[in-house]
Amino acid sequence: MLKKPLAVFLLLPVITGLAFVQEGIAQEIDLYTTTPSLIENNTIVFDGIRVEGFGLSLENDAVKAKFVFDPSTLSFVLNTDNVVFYTDVGVFHELCMFKDVDSAQPSYTTTVEAKTGKRGEEIYVPPGEPIIAGEDTYEFTATGSTPFVADFNLQIGNVMSFYFSSVKVTSDVKPKPDVKYWFTGPNTEIEGTIEHGYKGLLKPIKILTDGEYKFGIEPNNLEDSVTFKLNTFNANNRLITQLTVDEKKKSQRLREKLAKNAWDYAKFRVTLNPGDSLEVPALEKKRSSDGGNWEGTNEKNQNLAIKLVDKTSHIVAYADDFQILRHQNTTGRTNDYYLCIYDKVGGGVSYSGDVFILAEGEEKPKPKKPKPKPKPDEPVDNGGPGDNGEPVDNGGPGDNGEPVDNGEPVDNGEPSDETGPSDEDIPDDFEFEPIPDDIEGEPPTSEEPGTSPPPAGEPQPFPFGEGQ
């Protein structure tokens, strides 16, 4: 006999499908892009179900549905009054949304004063004045009577991240109490807590409905106050790029820099004819012979992930930990695929590589051999002065055997005082730890997920609470 949790897990897709068909909502459903979440121990929410039928498309639309446990029938029943329809959301998988947005970073206003510093000069932004997400780190102070509330006007395709640091609670209670945060908007309700003295990057929040959203921070007690630094960022900040390879090279060079302390990704569309193969290289793994902090660089770069999804938002290929992504179109028809390059922990990695698209049976062009360096010209003996092998004494300075003082440093074999190139900066530690006073450039504390992708894609880190 199956244990109850496993039985429920196995039966829910069937129950969900039957309920949608019986209620006339969809003719076909796909749960691949959603993960069920349990609310109040009796309600399971599926957010992001792909549906086909009645004006909805598996490729372009999605649904949010609640199933409430009915004790009389011992089954989960679809709550038809709370079905939410997401239209025109396009292809997405976890944080990677491929729909373009109007502006790279949205603006927001807050209920409290914002402070930032550049080059030692403090800048203050009054309450109600717009702040552009992604531009800087801002410090805020909120109290129980004057909580921090940020107002956003977001659109479908925004993928918002919030990075907290230098969280300090002023309170007589020991240990210092946690701080509450919340994010609300159309069909969205997320909440959680942050500990005093800690930092963290919240799970990326996909926006599937246009509208007004609010993000709030407040202490648990009215008499307490909290000071914190905050980075806001929209991960979907690039226009989608069509990959088109050079006819001779069969490749296209990609160079992308992903933001630090934020969810960020680069997105591409690639069209593969029947039999075509796509190859996307990983970053090159460093060796001790490369010098510098090669081990730290590898630890940072192994978090780069590459995923390829089809038009139904299913992963068809995935690579991380210095692996190469490869995929061949074996469907027998021309298909569009969507490529996402991102950092699994939001640590900020730069990517460069040559992407190849090859027809069936075609091989990558061999790299050209570098041209040999030209040999230096032989000295010409024209019978002039000094052709007898003796040094020429022309009466100039230094002809008495003394060193010439021409202002240039003398190479006497002693070590130079000049400093050579510094080693590569050591990447930040991604573990939770108390925040120092200066947090400029601190990394997120998301735990690194496993590098072997499950059938539904790799998990995303989320240190605080639950999210979309």
C-alpha cells in the first residue's frame, strides 16, 4: 500500500486533469512548469499550469488553480471561484522568462527616505521620489509605526529579485527579533522573515499579470526599528537575441556579464532544422598553471548554468559545472528553442563562448593554426666603424666605462621595488554570515542547488519563506 503523501503526489496530476476537463476549462493540461504548494494543510495551489483549449494555449498561456481537500470524499476538489488565467505570458521555465519587457529596470517609490553613497558622498532620496531598480544599493530605516513599503508598476515578464544586507534591528528584546517582509500584487502573495544581522537573496519572483505590486519590510514590534540595505533588480532585462551563426565558422560568439547579488540571465532564440545540432560551451576550468586564485575562480564559475527549453517550456538540454550543452533536433521538423544562461546563486559570473549550429553529419571547422612569428633580421656588415669587432669610441657620454645617467632605471640584477600584477580577487563566500558594516558587493547567501537536473529542471535557492 502506498503511503499517503506519495499517493497524493501521484494522484494529484490525474485529479487536476480530470477537474479541468470536467469544469470545461481545458482540453489538455501540462504541470511541467509548476510546483504544487500546500497552504493551511488542506489546500494545494498549482501556479503556472499550461493548458490547451477554450482560447488558451500551451505555448502562450497559463493557469493558477486551488484544490481544497474534501473530508467527505477524501479527495481534492477544484475551487472554480479562484481559477486565475495568465494570458500572453509566453515561454518560461523557473526564473527564465523569454517575453521581452518595455524597460530593462522598473522604477519604484518608497514610504521612507532612501540613502546611498557614491565616492564618499551621501545622496538622499525623499519618500515618494522614484528610484530605478538595479542602479544602486539603498539604505532604509523602518519602524513599526512607519513601515517600509515600495510601490512598483510591473508587467508580464519582469522577474524581480530582492537582496537584503546589513539588517540591524533596534530592540530591547534579546536575541534581536526577526523582521517581516511581504510582496503582494495581482494573484501574488508572498511573505517571510529575515534574521537580525543576516543577508539573503530572495527567490526570483515571476510577474505573470500586469499591475501594481507592493514590497514591504517592518519589525514585529511597533516600538522597534530596523535599518537595512536593499538591492532590487529585474532579471529579464535584455531583449531576446536570435542566434545566427556564420556560414564558414558555423558559430556565433557570445559574451555576457551577469549582475552580482541579483538574479540575472541572458536569453536567446535558436532555430534548428531537422537534424541540426546545437553546442553551447561552458566556461573553461582553470588549472594551477593559470596562477592567481584559480581554485576560487572555479568555485565561482561552476555555478554558471545553461538550459535549453522548447516552445512548450519543457527543458530539452541542461548543463552546469563546466559541462557542454548539446542538443540535436530529432523531431523531423524545424523548431524554435530558447536558450537561457544564468548564475544558479546570483553571484555574478561573466560568460564567453562560441556557440555552434551544425547540420546533420557536419563537423565543426578546424581552428586555424597561428601564423609563425617572423625571424629577426640578421645584422648587416657594411664595413663601417666597428667592423673589426672592437667597441667604437666616439667620445660620447659613458665612453670612460662609467654608467650612463639618462634618467632610466639601471638593471643591476637587484630585485625591483615595482609591484607586479595582483592576484585575481577571491570570490565572496556564499554562506550565511553576519554582515560587516561595508557590504558593497557582498554575494547572496542562497545555498547552491544540486548540479544534476531533475526532470523538471534544477531547483532554485530560496533562503526565506515561500515564493512563486
